[in-house]
Amino acid sequence: MVNKSIIALDVGSRRVGVALANTVARLANPLTTIDRKTSDVWSLLGKIIDENKVDIIVIGLPRGMSGQETEQTALVRQFAEDFKSKFNLDYNFQDEAVTSVMAEEELQARGGSYTKGDIDALSATYILNDFITENYQQDTR
């Protein structure tokens, strides 16, 4: 199998959580959180993509509890369109149902302090793990 780098983005109105993995090890790890209000998101994402030689982009797609599109879904879809126009790279949407809740619960269980940015980066890790599980299952034959 060819080793490819993958990043997942957990896009919110305030922050973008970023996780990184590769298709061989298939272990996602939180990388960083980008503050959309105080940072140049596109410049920082470009740097992450270049430094990590990213081949695959995954963007978490939020939906309502019944699977319906929400305001947040529209925000993420617009972000994805902007991403495509800035980088001319394809991306994959991945359902992100309850990833932020799971991330916060995990951080609480670990004890110690954490920030909303920590939640976003860990949430991106869950999104990436789901994508890897669905798309890069190891052949067990």
C-alpha cells in the first residue's frame, strides 16, 4: 500500500480542529486548532498541507439529529467550496455526528484542564478515525 498523508478538519464558526494520519499506520492524532477569528486559516492550512505532504483532505460534515441539513452544515459546505477554490484539492466529507461530545467526554475523563481548541482537535481525530475505518480497512486474509 502506498503511504498517503491525510488531514481531517472539524470546521466550526470560531475554530478549525486539525488531525493528521497516514494510510499505512492508520492512527489519527490531533495536530492543531486554528482560530478563525484571529488567524489566516488558508495560509495556515496551506502550510500544514505542504509540511505534511497531505494527499487526502477530510472535512467533518455536521447534520441535525435526524440527519437534516442545519446552519452549521451550510457553513461547512461553504468552507469546503472556499477550500477547493484556494487549494484546488479534492476533499471528502465525513459524518461528524457527536464527535465534539465524545471529545469533550474523553478530555473530562482524562482529568486536568483542556480548552475548546483541544476539543476541536480531538473531534477532528474522531472524524479522521471514522474516515480511515470506512476507507482503509486492513486486508485480513
